[in-house]
Amino acid sequence: MVKYFSCAGFLKSSWDQVFLAFWQRYPNPYSNHVLTEDIIFREVTPDSCLISRRLLTKTSRAPRWAEKFLPAHMARKAYIIEDSVVDPRGRTMTTLTWNISHARVMSIEERCVYRVNPDNNSWTEIKREAWISSKLYGLSRAIQEFGLARFKSSVTKTMKGFEYVLAKMQGEMPTRTLAETATVKARETALAAKEKAKDLASQAQKKQYV
């Protein structure tokens, strides 16, 4: 049994911009789990299509109940293969990704097609499909449900990451993430507390000389 998921979305940027952002999307505040990216293979076909294969290393925390089925060094890290075909004439980009680590426990294959939005040629349409399966006897259904929930969450982060990178490319100030906002607020609070402490210490010192 395989869990199937499909969704469609769009980015308010041209296909050319999205194509460039695709190769620059790491790092971004929504992809801290991506550790490395390496190009394994790349070529331009006679019909001007760009074919690439990359190896991505990501942190991938398995659910606690599944960790006992994985080697210790694999429970926290995952290796992903990403194949892509870019057709500049047809203005489409198709990607296919799948995990090569602990695939017996859970396998996720994803196919994305990026094309010009038919209703607005200044926007880019994204059609996403995913197939989630498990060969772990007795736990396959639970693992598939876990994988589906995680995949849906990652789609949201992927889109936010794209928007962040596109905003930077277009010279706009990207919206702060919650983590960044919390960090700034914490620094501001700490600085205010430090200044207040200095004032109190100064006042106490003045009283000693009165």
C-alpha cells in the first residue's frame, strides 16, 4: 500500500525568477535541516534541456518508536537524490526526489512540475505529487501516516523558503521568521535590562557618596 498526495500552488514570480531561485534556495531560514548539497551530474542535451542530479544531506528526526529500527547514525540524518530537467524553450522544470537512506522503513518519492501560470504569465504554477511507502511489517500504515504529515508540513516550509529567496533576489526585505523575531526581541530585552542595571548601579554608587 502506498500513500499518495497531490497539491498545486503558485509563486507570485516569473518562471525565470523561480528557476534561478531554485538553485539558490539553500540556505534559507526555513531549510535549516538541509546540511549539504552536491552536484553529482549535469549536462545540456542537444535540445537545450539542462539535466542535473544532486545529493542532499538533511537532518531527519525519526519518530521515537521508529528509532530502534534504525542504526544510530541514520536515525538523525537522511540522504536525498534530486533529479531535475529544465526546458527553457517550453519554460518548464520537472524535479524528482527520493530518499536513499533507510528507504525500507519509509520511502518518499516526490515529483514537482514548475510552469508558467496559464492565468497570469508573471506567476509560476507548481504541481506537486508524492508517494509514501514503507516495507516495515506491522508498522507500515503508521509510518506512512507519519510520513504524510511530515511531508505536508515540509511543503509549507518549502514554499516559504522559496518566497524568502525570491524576495532577496528582487531586493525586497524578507519577512522575519518567528525565530528571528524572537531573537531580536530577546536581544532588545537583554540590552534594556543591562542599561537599567547600569542606571541602578550608578544611582546606588551616588548614594554612597551623599
